Amino acid sequence: MQELLNRVNYARDILGGETRPELDAFTKEIADFPEKTKDLSDDQTIRGAEALDARLSAMESALDARLTAMDKVRIVRHPQRACLKDILENVYDNYTEIGGQDEHSIDPGMLIARAYITRHRGKKVINQPVMVVGQEKGHGEEFRNGGSIKPWGNSKALKYMKVAALEQIPIHAYVNTPGSYPVEDFPGAAQQIAENIYEMAGLPVPIVAIFSEGGSGGAEAIGMADKRLMLSHGYYSVISPEGAAAIEGRIRGSQRAPVELIESCAISQRITAQDNLKNGYIDEIIEEPPLGVRADHFDFYRRVREQVIRATDEVALGVRGVRLFRALAMRHFKKHEDIIVRWSLNEKARERLIAKRFKKYRKLAQHAYKDNRSLLEKLNATSSSIVSNTTSLVLYGLIKPFRQRIERIMEEVTDEVHVITAKVDNCFRKGLKQCGLLPNGDKQKEMELTGLSETEPAKPSAEADTGYVSPQALEDREVTCPHAAKRGCLDIWARDLFTDFAGVCPHCGYNFPMEYQWYIHNVFDQGSLREFNRDIASGNPTQFPNFEERVEAAKKKTGLQSSCMTFNATLEGMRVTCATLIANFRGGSVGAAEGEKFIRALELAQSKHQPFLAYIHGTAGIRIQEGVNGLIQMPRVTMAVRKYIEEGGLYIVLYDTNSYAGPVASFLGCSPYQYAVRSSRLGFAGPGVIKETTGLEIPPDYHNSYKALSRGHIQGVWSRKDIRKNLHQAFLTIGGRNLYYR
């Protein structure tokens, strides 16, 4: 009776405390049961209890069929939900925790275990090792931070995933987090998640991810996988429903969003397993018992074991050479215990695995943006791509290797000849000098070493396009620097500040915010800019209420189709491909259209062998109204960045104004060369989000560019006046003569 009562109370919890007459009536029956059965025999009492149990099971199934998205969120968060240690105990045959454990660990919320699965073929026992990583909420919840992982916890996970790659064993990643802990202490939440995604993209072992609670960047830190499974009552989202409701309802301070708005956001964001399967962001659903899995549902663990093994087998077979009969058997028969698949891969299979992983993510979210290009424009883009790829193949695949081989041979021959000629020349000059036929060159050599060098005439520089004047410069007023009280800055006339001074205080160097047009017209050579893919437009793929109108209003206001602008331009005569995130359009937030444009720009830069510049005028993160359609851009674009860099590309990121969240924690944060304009602010989460999620009051300078520099996130802080000069210098010194690494 106590167990039945616990199940009824659990049902009340996940239904949000709603009044349910059937549960109230059943609770009364449980309370009355001892009185009703006091005169019955033990057998009759047991049968009565079994009848109640059967009725409650039927009631749970009926309630389960009517669960809302928010009900599933409450299921995932319930303390009785099965956690990672329960799965380790019941799914794997043996395991050992590594990387520290309990409260003495480096972030015990991230659990790492070396486990193995035992399989039998006749009398032979085969132990197949795996590396298990995942967020742990229970079993010592007071020190596990609710599964919200700190940067060093994600660093620990990456370390052991790399160990798995070294040992050539698969990785099973169990995602169960509301989101990462937003601290910027070294290594910093954003840059660590970016590093995790970047490195996981290239791990040459099968990766299977199992989602229970997939919260934003915290999920992506270990969620990139060849196969993605999801528990049927789980959720996977760019932000929690409460967070989305707070943004949509413009909730401030200690106010709470209305319950109706929270429920609406949970539905509109398409966060459930069924939604994610339909959109292609997961591959399979693992069915849970009615109202969600709890620790004592042992049939569920058997189901997890079967599907995890099957998924790992499919990944391995998908890139192996000889696999015909086993692949057919797995495709047509649900039970395949007798099919043994070795999970280790040879070198060719590992290469195919990484290539297949890239193709998988490249295909995602294709339905989530609007392609407004005409048929002629699409045909022109396709033909241009074919020409670029063919030219690249001829120039860099055939001619360049041949030329390099000839150059190496000539260098070797020249160096060998030089050894002989230098010796002969030295002896000849020595003889002439002894005979007095050669003047003493000591004075001349001394002058060469200590004398002043002659100034070479400066080469003419391609002028920047200075045709743009900031609207702020047209205002007839004086502007006061924010640091005037502390640093004694004098007021500046708006016309001077936003023209001659480029928005930089001449006294203290504070950089006032400027429009993205200033950057386009003052950094690149005059008349060199050529925009492409302009008509790939942001939309409303989740049909989020009233969002279509807001997107259209942003398009009308800015004249842009999305917050991302991609173009080719020259800088001091050097050809550069650039992607810009523009703060004026929905805060520079990233959705499916922005991700697609970024990827296409990277592909173009790769085919043309051009350096790539990401100028971030400002970004507020991933566009929450697009749900996982936006969130998936984190791994998608990061994989494109990785492919570009691995092919030899030079990728530089420059931050301006404010840059936060998903883009910084993925495809921007993974660049080896990141710089920031002096007054910019960047990090994983803004001050308001940090206070809301952690309760911490952060100092005003917590996100400034110098803090980012001190923790190694960026490599330099620039004044806006020096952007053109510094970018040119960076391309020359980092990229070298060819502006492309290799």
C-alpha cells in the first residue's frame, strides 16, 4: 500500500500538482484498504492489493498517453528518475569509475567510467570495453550540482574521450543536464564547450549519445555522436521552458513567468523525443515505462542495453569493409544477440567514420531555413561551386604538389652546390687578400652592421571604402565618455568622435558601439566587397507563436534576410572570405539560416583556398524560438570549421560589442586565433543569466575583453581604429605568403 501511495504521489508531482479526480479517488481507496480487508484472509488481501496495483498501472498508462511537453520536463527533473549510476549498475557487466569521484572529484557532476559489455558466442565469452561519460545528478546530489557541469568537468570528459580514441574503444555518452554552469574561470565555460565539440568531431571511434535531459550547450559538450538515442520521456532543447518564457514575457528581477506561458513555450520549442525524431536530430527513441523510468524498472535497463549495443554495432558496421550478412541480419531482425560485431576499426574505417559523421551533421536542419534564391541563382551558385572545386583540384591537387616536389629537388641541389662553391670562393678570396689584390672589407662590414639603413619608399596601399558616415555623427551634441568621472575624459563632439576618431575616446581609448556598416566600409578595400547567399533567410521552423511577425519586422527594419552576412572582399589586395553576425537583426542570434550561411562560406573559402574571417558585430546566442533547429548549429558549424582548418585553412575571429552563449561556445570559440575590440564583452552567459541560474552577483568587468584575454579565450585586444592594420598584420604573419596554412 505504501508503494502504491508513492506511485500516486509521484504522478501528482509530474502532473504539476493539478487536481486529478481519479488520483484523489485512488488515494482514498488506499487509505480505506486496511479497514476493508481486516476480516479477509491473507490470500484475499493479497489479491485485493494486486487488483489495486493493476488498476493503478492502467491509470498510469492512460495518464502517460496525455502527457504534455512540460509534464515530460518535470519527469526528467524528478529525483526518483533513474540516473547514470543506475544505468552503469544495470546495463554494463562491470565498470570502474575514473577521473575522480564523490565530493573529492574535479567536478563530480561529470561521471567517467571504464566499463565493458559481455557477449556470448557458444561457450566463448567476449568482453567489449567502452568508455562511459555522462552527467550524474543523483547518488550524492548535494555535491553534484544537479548535473550542471563546470568547465573543468567538461575538460575531464574530453580527456577520457581522447583516451578512448587512443585505446580504440567506443564512447557511450549519457546526456542528463539542465545546462553547463556559466563560470568564466579558466578554462571558461564557453571555450571548453567549443573545444569539446571541435575535438569530438574528429575522434576516430564510434560515439553513441543517449539523451535524457539535453539542456543547451551543456548537452552539446558531450552530445556529438554517430548515433543519437533519446529516452521517450526526455527533452532536448536550446533553453529550458522557464527560460524561454522569461525571455518571451520579458520577466525581470524576482518575477515569475505565468504557468500558461511556460507550458506554451515547452510545446512551441518542439523539445520532446518525438519532436526531435521527426526533425532528424535523434536517430531512435528508447521507450520508457509509463510516467518515466525510475531506479527499479529493470526491464527498461535491458531495453537500453539492447539498443545501445545495436547502435554501436551499426556505427561500426557502417564503416567496415566486410559486413554484408551481419548488416542484413541487423536490419531485418530485432534480436541479434548472436551477431558479434568487433568495435575496433582499421585506419581506413576510422577515416570513413569521421567523413560519415560530418555528412550526417551537414544534412541536419535543411528544412529549417528559407531559401529565397531564384532557380537561376541556384544554378549559378552550383556551377560556380563546380568551377571552384575543379580549379582547386587542378591548382592545389595536381600542379602545386608537382611544383613543390621540383622546388624541393632544386633547393637540395642548390644547397649541395653552395657547399662546394662557398669553400672554393673562400680560398680564392683569402689568396687575393694575402697578395694585396683585395681591399680590406672590415670597415665596409662595420658600416653594414652599425650604420643607419636607408628608408624604402612606402608601397601604395589600397584605400578603405570611407563612403560610410555613422548616423551618430550627424547628431549635433557632445558625447561624454563612460569613464569620464574616473579618468578625466573630456566631452567629444559627436561628429568628431564617430568620424575622425572611429568611435574611440581619444583620452582613455574606450570604444563606443558602432554600426556593422562602419566595419564593412572602413576595413576592406574600396569597392571590393561581393555578398553571396543573401537570400537564405531566417524563418520560424517551429511555428513559434507570433514569431513570424517579429522576424519579418527585423528583415524590414534592417534590410537583411538573417543576422549573418557572408561576402568576399580584399584587404590590402588580399582576398578574404568573411562571415559577419550582425547585432541589429534579432541581437545577432543564430538559427538555421545563419548556420547554413556560415557553413557555405567556409566551404567556399576552402574551395578557393582563401583565409576566413568571422567578424562578430554582436551575438546574443542561439535563437531560442527555433528550438533544436538553432541549437544543432553549434555542432554543425563547428564540424565545418574543423574540416576547413584540417584542410589547411586560416580561421580568425574578431569580436565587437557583446558576444555570448552558443556561437561563442562552439564555432567561434574553437578558433586558434581570436581577437576582440577593446570595449567588447564576451562569455558563455550574460550577468542576468548567471545571477538567475547560480545566485551569484558578478563584478561589472567579469566579461570584458581583458578578462577574456587573461583566461586565454582571446589572443589580443585591439582598438577599433587599428582593426584594418591589425587584421592585415595578422593575415601576413599567421597565414604567411599564401594566406593559407598548407
